[in-house]
Amino acid sequence: MTTKKILAALDFSKFSQEVVNFAADFARRYDASLTLLHVADEPNRVFPEGFVAIMPARTTELLNLLEMALADAKKEAIAAGATNVSTMLVKGVPFAEIAQIAQDKAYDTIIVGTHGRTGLMHALLGSVAEKVVRSAPCTVITVRDRAAAK
């Protein structure tokens, strides 16, 4: 397995720090480039009572906050030993965007966190990590949130 381009997907949960640390260490060990990716799920929702839309100003504000969070994650990755780190923020369906970006940009490894949800929470929320594993064109490494699984 050749590892030269790593894509690490972050959801900015409290567990994301562990994913950044793991990905940075992995990139350092393999002398690989590391891209920290966040996929902003479309904020508009349809509910039985009607359609809820987020105002453009709020969307811009949210995207700015996400860019700042990615910049912080980049600093953390560099501090953890990664040397070639970039960031990417896109909008869309998280698992689909992660897999498509990995294919389009020829990443050879994806690192994604898994929250260890089971039962009803897993059924309701699904698992982005599971969907990435099923649809990715390359190796996927999942980093498990052991605290959430307890």
C-alpha cells in the first residue's frame, strides 16, 4: 500500500481532535501530504410542518466559522508532526463528497472518525464512516471514539 496523499474528514465534534492527531501522525510516518476536509451538510431542511431555510447571511457566517475551525485543525496537525497540510471546505452530502473528492483528487487513504453509535441512534443518524467505507475508491482508516461507544 502506497500512502502519499491522505484525506482526513472532520466533523468538528469533540472527537475531531483525535482524528487530527491520528492523521497527522500517520502523515508524518509515511511522509505523506495531508488534507483536512470538512463537508458542510446543506443546512436547508424539509419537515412535515414545512421547509426551513437558513438565511444567506447565516450560511456565510457558518462557513466562515468552519474555515476558522479548519485553520485551527491545520495548526494542530502541524504541531502533531505533519509537514504538508492543506484544508478544504465543501458543501454537500458528507459521505458522497468525501468519496468523490478522494476519487477526483487521487487520494490513496481516507481517515475518518466513527462515533460508535449503535441501535436507534445509528439507525436514525446513519454512519458517515460506514458509507465512506462502502463508497470510497481507496483505503479507509476509521478512528473510533471509544468514549462514545461506552
